[in-house]
Amino acid sequence: MSEFGFQSEETEKLSPFNFEEFLSTHRNSLTLFLLGILLIGGGILFMKGGMFGGTSKIEVLEEAMEGQNTDSEIVVEVSGAVEKGGVYKLPGGSRVEDALIVAGGISGDADRDWMNKMVNRAAKLIDGQKIFIPKIGESSQQTLGSTAKNDGDSKVYQGSPPDGGAELVNINTASLNELDELPGIGPVYGQSIIDHRPYSDIRELLSKGALKDNVYEKIKDLVTVY
């Protein structure tokens, strides 16, 4: 009887599980637990989405760049005092320095002083351009040049201009007396041209502020750069 009596007392001490009381007691802990699960799950989904999305964007960008590079390929010639003169294909937007690199760099007998004054290695190349690097002691008429463009822009020639016309005045090397002979120049504008050297294009007479528009119009067909 005592055994049965003990079981009866233990049974009476046990009370049914009160869910509402449990929630009330542990409400803060449960709230934090659920928030943690939501944050972790959201972070995983975000990372997966970012990874897939980023890969897709990179692939599309790479394809676009490949197509652009193919369409904008240019051909240039490099000759003179370089290690491997020849005709080279380069991506559109390449610079003079890029052309010199593919040609193996300048050779030991290159006129480096002339290059430092006359060659803009950062200038963008155009399709069909020719780059000539003179050797030490060669005539200054052998220069960095480019084939004439058909868009009406100023032209850069090597040596004398085409069609047997009068020789153009090189605004990079002409003396003050030579510049003074140009129409509308005189000693003041002549000195201004000298002060703003070097030039890679005759239109830099305007962009550098060496000449006014009306004076430039008088000489633009009589001058060149090299």
C-alpha cells in the first residue's frame, strides 16, 4: 500500500504542460531565436543571389568587350630606329607607346633627345598610322607621322607635302623668322607659337592659346607638325 501510496503522491505533484505559461516565460528568448533564423536564412539567400547575379553580369560584360575589341582593331606601321619594324594589329584605343612595345622598343641608335621632344607616347593611335623613329644624326624631316585622314582634319606628313606644293612650315621646329613670314603672325604671335611647343596637331595652336581663331584660319593650310 505504501508503494501505491507513493506513486499516487508523485502523480498528484505532476501538473500538465502549460504552453501559454511557457511562451510567457520564454518570450524574449524565442523571439531572438526566430530572428536569428530569419537573419541567417536571408543572408544565405542574398549571398547565393549575389554570386549568381554577379557571374552573369561579368560574363555579359566580357562578351561585350570581346566584341568591341574585334570591331575596333586598328593597323599601324612602326619603322626606323626600332628593334622589329613592321605592320602590326592593335586593339582600338591603343597608344603610341603600345605600338613601340610590340615593335620591340626603340633601338640603341634611336635619337632619344628628338623622341623626348617630339613623340607623345600617350597619344592615341588611328587606323593606318605610321610611326617613324629617326636614328641619331638623321634628318629632322624623318619624323613621327601619320597618313592623312579623310575626315577633313589636319594632316601630318613626312617631309614635303603632297602634290608638289610649297613646303609646309613645321610649327615645332621653325625659327621665329620663319614663323614671322606667315600671314598675320608677326614677332608676337611667332614667339607665342614657340612658347607653347611642342604640338602633336596644328589645332593645338588654338587649344593651347597660342593663336586666336582669326589668325589660325590664315595659316592652318600653311603649317604642319612633326
